[in-house]
Amino acid sequence: MSKQLLRGSLCLLALLAFSSNSLAQSEDYDMQADDRTAPPSTLLVRMNELQEQMQQLRGQLEESQFRAQKNAADLKSLSEDVEYRLSALEKQISAVKAAPVANAPVNDLVSEAASTEDVSDENIDAEPTVKKKLEKEAIKSDKAQKFATSREHYNYAYSLINKGNYDQAGAAFQSFLNAYPKDPLVSNVNYWLGETWYARTEYSKAASSFRKGFESSPKGQKAPDNLLKLGMSLAKLEKKKEACIILSQIAIKFPKAPSATTQKAEKERALIGCKAE
């Protein structure tokens, strides 16, 4: 009896061991099956992500290439435009050098261009009312103000024009010319006196003042400015030919003049309709 029980127990243990082993093998098989199916799915997701990234990179690359091509086209266009302008400028310079007017003394050109009925001293002197009015205002200015030096007088007149008091400023500058006819500031004074006339649309008198300012100091600091405003005054008097001649001389005779002056001269030439030189 005990032998049978023992034999039965051993059989039961053997059966349990076999069942456990079979179950373990089954679980291993399932895990291996999962391992075989899971990686392709994960790989597919990963591949999709990589493809999206590649598309984004490709789009960025195409955009960068487009910008680079556009910049290159713009640069080429700019380069061609600069070359064209330089070529046109060189032709203008050559034409100016070849023109006989370029070799003429500037003083002669100024005198010839400004020696017209409208801007002559005789024409101004023929207006006694205006002249007497100027003299009276200048005398009033002298009496009202006492100046220790010519510079002090000049600064006073200059302060008036800065305030827009053109009548008083004109009288003060005229008073300066009466008191200091040989002063080094005469060229500047004539320029600012011309500006007061120009602001009051008295272009004939303005041209006369600018001409005197240039002739008093043809190589001075204010010489290019006097020429510029003389040309502009002549243009206002419908003397376009003379204005074009005067304005063309600024760049020729004063290559080191302030860029603002030379650019303004070219702008005025374009407005007047001067021929390219």
C-alpha cells in the first residue's frame, strides 16, 4: 500500500514537472513571437519619423537655395547697375574735360553768366526806393547795436537769419559790408545777404550778392556755395543756359567741395534740364 502511494506521488510530481516545463516553454515561445512582431512595427514608426524629418530638411534646403539664388540675382543686378552708372559717369567726365568751357576761368564764366540786365549792379542801383530802404535799415541796425569787432557784428546778423528775420538780417549784413568792406568775412556776408534776398524771392538781387561773394574770394570756403546759389538764382530768373554753366563748374573747379553742395548742384541741373556733360 505504501509502495503504491509512493509510486503515485512520484507520478504526480513527474506530471507537475512536465506541466511546468511545458508552460515555461509556451511562455518563451510567446515572448519570442512578440519579439518577432514588435520590432517591425517600431521600425515603421521610426522610418515615418525619419521621412518627415527628411522632408522638413529638404524644404529648408530648397528655401535656402531659393534665397541664395535670389540674392545672387539681386547682387548681379546691382553690380550691372553700378557698372552702367560708372560708365555713364566716365563718359560725362570725358565730355566735360573735352568741353572748352571747362578750361575757361571761373571768374569769367561767373561774370559773363551774371552780367545780365536782371542781375547787374546798375539794375539794383536803379531802384532808389529799395536801396534807400536798405541803407536806412542798416543805419538803424548800427545805431541799435554797437559791435566791438567785425566777428561780433557777423554773429549778430547770422543769428537774425537763423530766426527767419530776413529783413533785419539783410540790413545787418548790408551794414557789415558798409562798415568792413575789406574784412575776410565779406564772401560769407555776401552769401548770407544773398540768402536773405533769395528767401524773399528777390532773385535778381540774390544773384548779384552771390556773384559778389564768389568774386571777393573765388577760392574761399564759401566759393562753391556762392556758385550753387548763383546758379539757382539764375534758374529762377529763367536764365537756364547760364545757370547750367555755373552749376557745372562746381564739380569741375571744386572737386573737394562738400558732397551736399555737389549733390545739390547735380539735383538742380536735373531740375533745370541741363544737358549731360
